[in-house]
Amino acid sequence: MGDAGRAARRQRRLFAVLAALYLGQGIPNYLLLVALPPIMREAGASRTAIGLFMLLMLPMLFKFAVAPFIDRHALLPALGHRRCWIIVMQAAVSLGIAILSLVGPTDTAVLFVICAIVVVLFSLQDIATDGYAIRTLRSEDRAIGNAIQAGAIALGVIIGGTVSLVLYHHIGWQATMLTIAVISLAPLAAAAWMREEPDAEPKDARPRPSITAFFRRPQAWLLLGFALTYRASEGLVKGMEGTYLVDLKVQTDWIGYLTGSAAATAGLAGAAIAAAVIRRFGLPATLVLLGSLRTLCFIGFSLSALGILPAVETAMTASAFQTLIRYMELVAIYSFFMASSSSDQPGTDFTILNCAELLIYLIGGSIAGYFVDRLGYSALFVTATVVSLIGIALAVWFLRRIPAAADQSNEGVLCPP
């Protein structure tokens, strides 16, 4: 086998490893966010208790604080720096899901504590996986790697969300939790294929990973500004999208289809399309294009709420199309974040940018209901449209001033700083 054949084989192995590792995060994530609330409600848990489970997202927001520790230290150095974190955390996540089988879905206090621990564990796995991906993906493969990540997230929706609910309906709580725990172990097989490149310099000679090291970089505030503004409008719409459809008297099974299996299908398709678009037109152009398409979706919601276009048909079309765009955006944004992360602390840099983007998204979602109660759906959607347009303008401004984005080639490659 020639050098080209060996390189292609290594590439396929890396893509398979990343798919398995990101799927390993997606399954528990969507088990808790998608499947658990309706299961709890059917078992008799109060809406107040179920609402408090949104606080489980907090560890995802603050994982940047521990990212430097993971970049610096290996739990079991003999297994590899990031490989050991992934193996230990994934095994612990599966154990935590199995322990859920011992707790009833109405024992909300104990359930919350166990779920919070599970979220912390797969957040740590996420940091290590992102660091591994940044260190091992070639610049020309980042778009494909991030498409695989988005596709794995979509499969996580199916397995952690849809499959869990179907299993619960047929075999009950305990058997469902144990089954998902076993399925969550499967990605560990990919760890045997992981290959980590040794550091070029001794540990003592390398810069010490830290949050302050990120902010010492010349373009740090530009990168952070992009992360905080590009998707600032999406939380506003996503926070009330399902509620708006309910208020339009759309049947819940159709809403479930849009947010469940259709979302997963759109995720798989969107990931593939985004990778192709990035390679053809480049990353900055793709980000601007996707922001523009997102704005068109918000205009559709606005026209629906204002009664200018048929409300139900327009809203459902905008919702379906926005789901596709959202997954494409994830591929583009994560490609940009990976390309903008340094090789000395890849997990730290990527996590800081990811947490900033998630923070503004969650803020938008959390205030959307209050906004609607005071001003109505039409005001919310029009505001989101304006914020989206501002986000596109700011994205152009930021991308022109970030050296890596300015120098990237037409294949969508950004040079690491």
C-alpha cells in the first residue's frame, strides 16, 4: 500500500473515531434534554420540577473553566493525554445512566443530582474530544470533521431522544435506562483506534494552557465578539418556536416530527451540505450565506405572526428550513472555532468560544417567553430578524479583521494562529 493509500486509511479511521466519540456525547445529552421531560411528566412530575432541569445546561456553559486543566494533564498518561480522559469519562457517563434505573422518574431531587453529574462528565469528555479533533484533523479536513460532528449530534437526537421514548413506552423506565447505558458504552470501542501525535516540545518548554493565554492572543477579542454575536438571534426564535406552533393549533405529533426525526434528518443532510459548501466557497462566505438564509427564516416567522402570509403553513416551513440551516451553521461555526484554536491549548480555546456562543443562545431562549408575554410573537420575530441582520454585518466586520479568516483559501481552510 502506497503513502496515499495509508493516508486515506488513517483519514477514514480518524473520521470513524470522531463520529463515535461525538455520538457518545450526543446520546446522554438528548436523553436528558429530549426524552427525560416527557417521561417525567407522564410519570406525574410537576411542570415546575421539569422546568428546573434546564439548569442542567449550566455545566456546559462553565466547562471553559476546567478546559485548561484537561489540556495540561492526563488522568492516565499511559493511555494517552486526551484518550484517557475520553475513556474514563465515557465509562463514567454510562455508569451514571445505569444508576438512573435505580431512581424513579418522579424522584426529582435525586434524579437532578445524578443527571447533573452525568452532564459534568460528558462535558469533560467533550473538551478532550474537541482537543483531540483539533490536534489530529488536517486543515483541509476540518469541514468534513465538523460535518461528522453535526451528523453525530443528529444521531444522538434519534438514539438519546426518540429511541429512548419508544423504549420507555414498551419496556419501562429501568430497562430503558440500562439499555441506553449499554449503548452509550459502544463508542468506547473507537478509543482503540485513537492515535495521538506526541508533542513537539517537552511539557516544561510548552506554554502553560490557561484562559488568560487565550486572551493574550492579538485577535482574541475579535474571536469572542464573533462568537457572541453571530447566533445571538437564534435563541430568541428557538425559545418560542414550539410554543408558537402550539398556539397556532398545530397538532403535537406534527411538532414532535419537526423537532424529532425531521430534525435529525435535517441534521444529517445539513452537515453534508455544509461541508460541501465550505469546501467550494470558503468559510467566511459560507458563514455570511447561512446567516442570510437564517434571516429569511425569521422573516417567514414574522410574516406568519403578522398575518401577512398563511400562519400555519409559513411557520412550519420556516421551522423546517431553519432546522436545516441550524445544523449547517454548527458545521461552519465549529470549523471556524477549530481553525482559530491554537495547537498549544486546543481544548481550552475551542471551549471558550463554544461556551460564549452557547451563553448568548441560552440568554435569548430564556427571555423569549417574557418578550412574547409583553409584546407578542410578531414583535419577537421582527426583533430576531433585526438582530440577525446586525449579526451578519458584525460577522463580516470581524472576519475581515481576523488574520486567519482573511488569509483562508477557497477550500474554507483557516490557518491556526
